[in-house]
Amino acid sequence: MGITFNLELNNKANKKKTYAIFLRITQNKKHTRKKTTVEVKRKSDFNPKAKPGSWIRQSEPNHKVWNDALEKEIEDAKIAYRKLKSSGLATKELIKSKITSADASPSFLDFAKERTQDIFNKGGYRNYKKYNGFCNKLEAFLNTLHKKDVLFSEVTTAFLAKFESHLFTLCNARNSEAKLHPSTISLTIRIFKTLINRAIGEKIITPDMNPFLGFTYTKTIASPKDKLNESEITTIEELDLEKNTLIWHCRNYFLFSFYMAGIRAGDLMQLRWNNITPDGRLDYRMGKTKKDRSIFLHAKAMDIIKQYHKEDIKPSDYIFPLLDNSETYAQAVTEEQKATLPPKVIVKLTDSISSKNALINKYLKKIANKAEINKKISFHISRHSFAKIAKDKGVDNSHLKMLLGHSNIKVTEVYMGNFETEETDKVMNSIFEEKKLNDNEKIKNLLKQMDISELENIIKELKKNELKNSADKTHL
């Protein structure tokens, strides 16, 4: 992976009517260019084929000074190359970054936008929206600084601190009277860090240029997760709802998710009849983690599915009437077929899932009111409720990991960290519960509170009573 250094002339004159000379860095037949400090008045003053140190012809009065300057710039580039090569990071971009001034540093904003577009092109629309939101927030911050761009060389620890402070001043998109949610701020900073790490991985910047090495951002504290108990689930099950109404369907979707270990909304909407196996299992791939799941369809879940079965259904039809079987995205049945969908089709599918999820959540609020449940119920609460009830019944985290489809046990431990369980309640009660004392223990505790003289008097009285009782028995 050799790198060569050459000089070339810009054939187009600038505003000063001079011609700039560029240092061209070539790697694998691809070039990057850095403007040198030398400009000539006439094209003929520069000879790119001349021997080193003779590029500027003697007809130019400043030929000696300018040739020396050009030689130095090439030598600086070679020194940067040798240093980077020793660490295995020698790329034309890094060499340019090392030898250039701050104004010629690669644009971080351009890099972020390019990676955001890459995510869109690959069909990751959910992540695309997150990264696009990051770019929009960064551009808004730059506007406050009267800047249109930010270079990698300008992304310092101080810049990160100012950007984070700016995020805390922003309003929530859904509620203009509230500030940006802390979890959104945390996500924005994490995306920033991911982009910096990727730039390092692609050798656009060196590891020592990582601004996060000296920056600690404010991480959000997980808020308590709402969840329903068994009694509340039963209340929802027993609500008298008119069959085939929208609220009736939404209850079915929520309960089916609960019965099936908290299947996510997007996965539930994309379930097809061919996901049900002959032996009564539900086999599907999770959209979030891309992991395959196989869950037993017990009686309650099967009863819901039966409500949607029709004689003329096709194996590839969606089980629940949420997505349109006639849409282009519906034709992609397998994961391999989904991977070939054009970005625009994926956008339509993702938007459809989002709008249906919002509709379900709207009706789940109505269900909560009917059930007199004073909790914010959303579709995802079915997942939290399943985990909470399973934990209270003694299911350990290793089994919950499999049921919830988590990638590793640490995710499950964090996920379960906010749930109170009956087990912890019992522990608390055992700590503060008053110990029941027998009669002897009570007497001993009373005696400990008396002084010696009081005890001696009590003993004397007891002996007198004992002698008297003994005399009475003899007389009888």
C-alpha cells in the first residue's frame, strides 16, 4: 500500500489571478490534495516534471524561496507518513490531516451525513432517523456559533461539552413546553461517540484525536418502568368489549404480546400465518436484534389467533389486520427478500408500523380507563408486565434472557433492575418486622431494665408468697 507525493498546478486562476500549487498524495491510484503555500503568476513558471527543488523556473524571481518551501512541505508529508506507517495507520487522509492546517481538516459534519445516508441506503430506517436527528441537532448548534461546518480538528473535548450543554436547552419535539428528554440527549451523545470511533476505524483520524478520551457525558438514570400485575391483566382480559371493534382488536394485540413473552409491536404486525408451525409454535425473527425465536403457543395465545383465521387466507398473509397484504413490502416474505427491498419501500413499511403502533397505544389508554388502571399503558408495557410477573413467579434471569430474546444476560439484568419483586418485598419485611417474643423473653427484658435493689425486693416477696402457700397447703 505505497504512497507517493507529487506537485500539481491548479489550471484555474483564483481571484488574485494566480495559480495555486497542490501537494497530491496518492494511494492505490486514488488521490487527495492539499493546497501548498506557493502560488505562481504564470502557468509557465511551474514545471511538474522538474527535479526536486527545481519546480519553480528561474524566470520567477522568488524561485529559490518557493522551491525550498515546496521541498519542506513534501518532506513534512513524508515525515507524517513514516510516523503513521509505524503504527499501521498510514492513509492519504490521515497524512493530509497531520500536515494540514485546521481549515483543511476533514469535515466531521460531511462525514456524519455520509454515514447517515449509508444507513438509509442499507435499509436501516429506524437508525437513519436517529442519525438524521443527530445531524439536525448538530447543524442547529453550529448555527448558534454562526458556523456552517465543523472539522474533525475542531471537535475537541470543549466542543463536546458545549454541544451537550446546548442539548439541555432544546425543547421536546412532542411537547414544546418541556425540555429535551435526558434519554434523547444521551442517545445523541452516543451517536456522536460512535461516529468518532468509526472515523478512527476508517483511519480518517488517529486514536489520539478522539475527543471522548477526556469527556464524560451525562448518562441517563433509567426511569421506573410501568408494568401491570396479574390482577390488572385479568381485569383487561375480562373487559366487556364489542367484538371486532377497534378497541377489541387492540386488546387482542396487547394480550397476545403479553402471552408471547412480550413480542414487540413491529414483530407482531409482521407475523404471517406461515410463522405458525404444525406443532403449535410461533417461529419468527426479531426485527431489533435479528435473532430467531421459537415460542410455544399456549391456549390463551392460540384463542386470539383463531379469531383472525379465515378459510381463504394464504400462508404468506399477515395474521393480524394491521399491515396491507397488497403493498410492495408485503411481497418480501423471507428475511433474504426483505434485505433486497429498496429504501423507499422500507421507509413506507417502517412508517406504517409506527402509525399503527400509535393507534394501538391510543386505544390502550381507553382500555386502561375502562379497567380503572391508573397507569400509562402502551404496547411495550406488555413486555415489561410479562418480565415483571415472570420474575415474581421465580423465573431466573437466564430463562428470562431466552424468553425476552436478549443478546446476553447483562441486558436482562439491566432490564430487570427496575422491577420490584415479591422476593425483595419479603426481604424488606423480614428486616423491619417485629420479632414475636415468648413470655420468658418478655420477663427477661423487663428484669434487665431494673436495678439490683428492686430485684432483691421482688425476690423477697416471691419467697414470702412461696412460704405462705406452703403453710396453707399443710394446714389443709
